[in-house]
Amino acid sequence: MILYQNVKNMRSNDIIKCNALINANFSENRFEDYIKTITYKKNNAIVGFVGIYDNLLNQLCTDKEYRNKGIATRILNVAKQTMKTPIFLFIDKNKQNTQYLLKFYFSNGFYIEYENDVEYKMRYDTRFEFKQIVCRIFCFLYYYCLNILDQFKQIIWDDNNANI
Ligand SMILES: CC(C)(COP(=O)(O)OP(=O)(O)OC[C@H]1O[C@@H](n2cnc3c(N)ncnc32)[C@H](O)[C@@H]1OP(=O)(O)O)[C@@H](O)C(=O)NCCC(=O)NCCS
């Protein structure tokens, strides 16, 4: 079960479980900064988590026992469906799994917007997809109009020939 909710509406038991998951995955716990969370529950235990404030995702993590099963991908998909784009997140450059994280976020549609000595700022937006849709509609209308124009030309040409 996947839940997108305000922190103030979360059950205290779930908050404890989120904190335990964050503490198991990160040296720092920023739970108090979050306005919303997306959590993934399995057998009443929280095995996936991301914290949200503004349009920033933070401390995405899954329980070690449940990795590579698509849980983080599903959490990201819920974020993409529910949050206003662009969505941002940061990857520390000095983490053991930095390269893995880069690849993971790339395959989930994020790209590097900016980097400095310590971190990458990753960005996801739907602008590109939106552009593609507009482009496709434009192409469709263009070819549709060309087709109609061709038919008109054919009718006029047929009429002219009929009059000869
Ligand atoms: C990064 C992290 C959140 C990924 O969580 P996850 O639940 O294992 O992620 P997913 O299962 O969605 O995706 C991981 C891989 O499994 C693959 N996968 C997705 N669905 C799958 C499925 N149903 N079965 C098997 N593999 C699957 C994905 O394609 C992905 O492969 P890729 O990285 O080569 O693209 C997890 O490794 C983690 O908690 N790391 C520690 C905390 C951390 O560093 N967080 C990042 C903060 S920026």
C-alpha cells in the first residue's frame, strides 16, 4: 500500500516507523522538515519512504530487505503524479552509492540541473513530454491540413478537366 499524506495527519506509530527507516539509511534525520510524505507499507511495516517540502524530495529510502523490487520507483511515480513540476532532489557526491543513485534517477526521468563540489541537483519536469505532445498535435494538424488541401486541389483539377 502506498500513501501520500500530510505529516500532521500521520499516525504516531507510522511516524516512529518512518524515523526508524530514515535512521537506518542516513546519518542525519530531517523528518521534522517535511510537510508531506510518501510511504510504502508492506504487512503493516513502512518499507519505503520519501519526505517532501515545497517541490523537493528528500531522504528517499527503502528497507534493505525490500530493495530492487520497484518500491522506490513506485514512490517516485506517485510524487510525479501528485506534485507540481518541476520536482527537485539532491544527491551527495561523496556517498558510496552516488553513481548508483545517478543511474537510478536518470532511469526515472530526472536529469542534472546543476552540480557543485558536494552535490548534484536533480530535476524532473513534464515540460519535455508536454512539448512532445504539442509537437505531435501540431504535426497531426499540419499533415491533416495538407491532406485536405490536396483533396481540394484534386477536386478543382477534376472540375477544370471536366469543363474542357
Ligand atoms: C536508492 C533506493 C531508494 C532505491 O530503492 P529500490 O526500492 O531498491 O528501488 P527500485 O527497486 O525502484 O529500483 C532499483 C532497481 O531495481 C529495478 N527494478 C524496478 N522494479 C523492479 C522489479 N519489480 N523487480 C526487480 N527489479 C526492479 C529498477 O529498474 C532499478 O534498477 P536501476 O537502478 O538499474 O534502474 C535504495 O537503494 C536506498 O534506500 N538506498 C539508500 C538510501 C539512499 O541513498 N537514498 C537516496 C537519497 S538521494
